[in-house]
Amino acid sequence: MELRSAFRMNGFVVLLGWLVFTLLFGAAAVLAFISATQHGGGALAWAGAVAAVLAVLVVALLATGLIIVNPNEAKVVTFFGRYIGSVSDPGFFSVVPLTERRSISLRVRNFETQKLKVNDADGNPVEIAAVVVYKVIDSFKAAFAVDDYEEYVETQSEAAVRHLATTHPYDAHDDARTSLRDGAEVAEELTVELRERTLTAGIEVIEARITHLAYAPEIAQAMLVRQQAAQVVAARTQIVEGAVGMVGLALDRLTEAGTVQLDEERKAAMVSNLLVVLCGDRATQPVVNTGSLYA
């Protein structure tokens, strides 16, 4: 069974028709009762009274079909257990009497999952949480495909976050791998997976993003040391690459200018001194050599 629109009429038009019908029928019943009383027609008087009571019952029965639909809301209408349609247009309407109506909010909602502790793709325990933004697009599925669509979305969101954490490492040491810290890629993957999971409940996931990501407390300190070491190595690598380039440039410029004539041993000494100056993390202390390098 699919989502469909329920039969409905403008509520104000129906109310006006009921009012006119009640006034006319009531007036006719009162006149008949008065005429029967004056002329001694007891049966006619009782018939008029019964007709008036029936008219009131009919109006009360039809009044059970009046509904008010607020903006960004849908009414799922069932008639003795049978789905007859939904009303999603805001306003005042009259539907089939004696029906049951269930309100389904079509507003955009969001919630944040709990901080989940799970092992990443490398086996490291991490804490992760995400925020999910969604809305109902199919009121029939939201009402009847699952027991509680809000609880369903929450459960599926936690399952998707756990699956995401187990398929990606916290830190990727290879450019070919996507890590949990790659915000845009991870958010897109989580959103697509949640859309597939919640389609059964008539839910559209608008966006899903990681809001909390950290190593578990028992390994946080060790991983911090590891990250610091990796940053130190990366920084030193960049410094060495820059120093080698500067040394090569200095030797080339000296050779082109003909300032000094350097043999291989003097070049080696100069390279050593320049690398110590450029790569050292402390201020260098100059040493004045008044002798010969070969002495």
C-alpha cells in the first residue's frame, strides 16, 4: 500500500451546510409539533420530535469527520482499521465520519547520538557521536511501516555510526585511505547510508555529521605521543628538504661568482656546517678557524 490523499471537503462549507440543514429541519419539526398539538395529532407530534432527534444525531455523526491540519503536519486517516488516505494540506477539513486520525509531524528534526565506544578499522578504541537531521516524507510508512519512526531513526543512526567507525581508521597514514577525521567525505558516506536505512520508514535524512571524535581514555595519552612524534618527524623532514636546497643553492652561487675555489673536501665541510646551522633547533655558536683545514 502506498501513500495517497484522503477524501476531504472544506470544513467551513460543511459547517455552513449543516447549520442551514439544522435550522430548516428544526424549524419544520417545531412547526409540525405545534400544529399537531393544536389539532390533537399526538402521533404527528411524536414523529416531529423523533425527526428532530435524528437530525441532531446525524449532525453529531458528521461532526466526527472534522479535522484541523496544522502547517508541516499530516493526518493519517483510517476507517475501522483500513487506511483511506492522508491529509497534508494545512487547513480545516471534513473527512469520512467515524474515522481515526493520527498526526505525523513533517517538520525537520535533528538529534545527536550518544557517545559510542567502538574500535576503528585499525583496532583502536575511539569515542564517536553524530548529529542527524531528518524529516518525514511519507506519512503512511512513518505511521504503519515501523512501530515508532523516531526510535527507528535513532537506532539506525547509532548502527550506521558504528559501521562507519569500524570501516575507517581514526588517522590515515596513507593518502589512499579515508580517515574519520576527513569531515566532508565521512559526512557524505554517513548520510547516504542513513538514507538507505531509513527509507523503509518514510524518512529522508537531510544531513548527518560527526560531532564528537576522540580516542578512548585508556589510549588517548599514548596516541597523543604518537601524533606528536609524527608531527615532529614531518616538520624535521620539511626542514631537511629546505636545508638541502639552500645548501645546493649556496654552492652553485659561489661557484658561479668565482668567489672561492672549493675542492671536494672543503665542499663537504661547508655542507656539514650549513646543515648543522639550518637543521639545528638551537642557536649556533660561531667558531673562528685561523688555521688551515689541512693542518
